[in-house]
Amino acid sequence: MQRLRAYLASLLDPVLAPHRTYAVEARSGLMPQLMAAPDTILLHLIADTGNKTKKLRIREEFLPIENVAARIRLPEGRQPRAVSLLRAGTALPHVLRDGWVEVTVPRVLIHEAIRLDLV
């Protein structure tokens, strides 16, 4: 129910926006989880888009989610040293805008993580 979700978000965003540490484009089956250490931030993207069946021992197939937009807020006074995809092991192009690192993850198949190393 995207209309209801958008309406509720419009009510909550003004209150929550200053405290957000990340934002991920809403996609069906996609769950983000943020983990932070002093010099590294990981934003896990878990895509539970499997073909679920009630029969045992049937192979489950997963569908990829493509072009997922995400933003990670930089801690005060910090800058990114490197931005990469943890599972793919590749550098991830990014844009710095108003204290946020903005990226687009090309493909999430079950799990991917955005790794943000800080200076």
C-alpha cells in the first residue's frame, strides 16, 4: 500500500529526518541494516525476494533487485576515504551532498553491503 506508506512517511519525515543515519529506496523484500565502527560504516542490504513454497526440499530461487539508491549520513567532521561493495569487492561511485554519501547499488542478490571507510 504505497499511498498509505507515502502518507505516513510525510507525517513522520519532518520529525525523524534530522536523526536519520541512512536512507534506502523502499523496495519490496529489501531490508537495510546499518552497522558502525569508529572508522567504518556498513550498510547491509538483504533482499529476501525468494520464491517461497511450502514443500520441503525444493530449491528456492532468488530474484535480484537492481539499481537500489541509498544514502549514508557522514558523522560530524568526517569524510569518506573509500566507498565499496563488500560482497562484490568493487569500488562504488558516490556523490557527496549536504553531509550525505549517495550511491546506487547496481544489483542485490540475497545480500550486499555498502562499505564506507572514513577519514
